[in-house]
Amino acid sequence: MSIEAQDLDLLANDNRGKHQLEAGFDLLGWDEVTQGSVLASFEGDASDVAHKKSEERTYSNYNSYTATVASWRVIKPVYNRDICIDCQNCWVWCPDTSIISRDKQMLGIDYDHCKGCGICVEVCPTNPKSLLMFGEYSDLGESLADWPEKKKKEEK
Amino acid sequence: MAITSIKNLKEFSTNNDRFEGAHTLCPGCAHSMIVRELMNCTDDNLVLAANTGCLEVSTAVYPYTSWDTSWIHIGFENAATAVTGSEVMHKVRKRKGTLKDNDAPVKFVAFGGDGSTFDIGFQWLSGAMERGHDFTYICLDNENYANTGGQRSSATPIGATTSTAQAGTHSYGKKEKKKDIVSIMAAHGAPYVAQLAPNKWKSMAKGFQKALETEGPCFINTVSACCTEWRFDPKDTIHITDLATDSLMFPVYEIIEGHELNILYRPKNVMPVEEYLNAQGRYRHLFKPENKHVIELIQSDIDKYWDMLQRREEARV
């Protein structure tokens, strides 16, 4: 329980999506790109990427990790740590690599990459679900306060 | 080959993702589940190529790339050719000792959609299988050309409505049956051929690891539910895939050395195919009284195919 998602410096990263908005990013035009161009995903040595966690990697500006698709979303999943059993169903089926999981523990959601599809909520096996969809601008504290009670068997 | 543990999901989740978010696939697309699972199966270096299709255009939107490994952007039909070319180059450079790290294991994987596998890239794939390179080809089968607006492909099943085989007063959608690509690839004598589904994550991960380990050309057809063109809610992707495997529309099985067939998933309760069809908008017209015969035809085809698979598993032929 020592690490929190906020400590990993992954959530609400200030640099995310910067280049999508800024004109200063030096891009080649469509008629300047030649065949055989290479986009480097990392700065420097990338030979041991498979053994590095996201926070240890040196992503280049061309890696979509540094981009954001948060504007696609109209509803967002909210995570309730108190009910979660760390089954990792949401991790394996998240199509957007947005479930942050470290040391067999679910830590939270990467809201810069989440598109709000709702698959994580559907595959959550707990009762009540430990992930639920709320409006994009809903408040975290209010959402957690609104959390449904455990359903009895006959109500299911 | 360095394999990562897939004993249970908790252990599997300790892998470090090499497929990054903020790609532009639709919300709820099964393509990225399959790709993530493949890349989490191993910590070897990977050389990937993708045929043109949803996966290619969404994961390499200039100036961004979502791939943390070597990935080749190539034409519509020749991911198999590009990746086998890289494989030969790697082999030669290894022999000459000109690689940076001569002993680092490298795996070669090509991705293709169903359009580029069943139709456009079929000849290239067949050629690569015949030449016997050590690579794995993964078809992400969403049963239409989803990237260009849902045209019919030869993977589209009978009865589905697509933008070029529309259902209406004179038609019930596509009239031709789906190509049996798994059997075609097994007939090439490939050492490992399988059909897998992302909802059965463990059998899928096992299948991927087996394919990567096996020397020689391996082919895997994966079910990739397409919420946009199959017309269902994005959150239901796993539910629809469950229906597909439980109704035996997509049986999960493998064929080793072209003859040894193993069924990897037997549903406890086999569902009638109506439930699978009813969950998707592209089959809605089949429930009109004049189209009922198409559902009966689909069901009888499924029953025959399942019977054939079971007989083949028993007879080992």
C-alpha cells in the first residue's frame, strides 16, 4: 500500500498533449517526409524497454504516451479502492493501456489515455463494482459518496 | 525464449506494457486488447509489421507512434513479406556477427486485419508460409473493412449487412459464406495454427506464447469485435466476444503440424446463435419473418462445423 498512483507522476502530467496544441513542435510537412523515415519512440538507449516500467522509460516526443485523448471522453470510470480485489480483469481488457497496475496492485486510471469505453466497469467482478462510470465533470468525492450499496442475491 | 508468467492475471499484470495509450482506435476496440496481450506474453525483442488497416492507421498517426518496439509501416498486403525479410536479414547478420547484441532473442510478428489477410494480402501470406520463415502472423478478424467504412470482405459471414452488401427489401445482406482461413493455413503445413478469442485471455496468451516459441511460420486468427461496424455499445466488447465463443460462431481451437486438432474452449452451455446475432445491429434484419431461413442456415452451418471439429479432434487427422 506504499505507492499511490499520484506518486508515479503518471496522472495529469503537464506535458501530455503539449505538442498537439503547440505550433512550436518542429514537424515535417507531408511533402517533406521521405520513404524509410523513422520515428524513435525513446530518447537514447531503448534496448531494455521490456524490463522498465513507464515511469522509468525515457519517452521521446514522438511516442503517443506523451499525447492525450482525454477530449474523446464524455463519461469517465471512477475507481473505488475500498472494494477492489486486485483481480486485474480491467488491466487485461483495457484497450487503451489506461489501467495503472504495479506489483499486482491496481493503482488507478490514466485519465489522459482513457477514452471512456466502459469495458473496465463491465468486467469488474466485485459486488458492488469497484469501477463505475460517472459524468466527465463529476467530482471524485461526490462520486465515491454516491457509490451504490452491496446488492443482495435476490435483487440481482 | 523468455516467456512471462501467465499463471494468473495478477502475475500477468506485472508485465510492462509496450503498447502505449493515446492511439486513435475506437473506444472499446478489441484490436488493442489482442496486441497488448501479444506484447505482454514475452519480454524478448519484437519486430512487428502491420498491414494497412485500422491497427496501422490508428497507432501511427504522425507525429506519434504507439509502439515501444521496432514496428514497420508497410503497404496493404505485405506485412508478412516485410517481416520475413527482416527475419532473413536478422539471420544473416547474426551469422556474420554484425548485430549489436548477437544473442538477444528476437521474435517476428506480422499483424493484419481480415481484409488484408483473407483478400488483399492472401497471396503474400501464402508465399511467406510456403517459404517457411520463422514468424507469426496474427489476423485481427473483425469481419469487414472497418477502416474504410465497413465494406464486405471475404471474412464477413453470411447474412451480415455491410456498406457494400446492404440488407433491404431485396437482400438479406451478404449472401456468401465466410472463408475458412484457419483450415487454409493449416493446409500449408504450418506448425501452429489457431483461432483464439480475447475474452479467453489465458488460452489466447498460451496460444501466442506457443506460436512465438514454435520455429516456422505460425498463423493465428483472433476474433476482434468491432463496435462501430457490428453496431453494439463499446462497453459490450467482451460480452459480444463471450457470445461469439459460447454460441460457437467462433470456436477456439488450434491445429498443430496441420493435422493435430485441439479444441481449447468447450462452452458449458452452448447458446443458440440467435443470442449472438440479436446482440448486434448488423444482423437486426435477420429477425424479420422473411429472413428467418438465414438464421436457420447459420445455425446448421455452426452445428456442422462444430461436429467436424470434434470428430477431427478425436480422430487426430
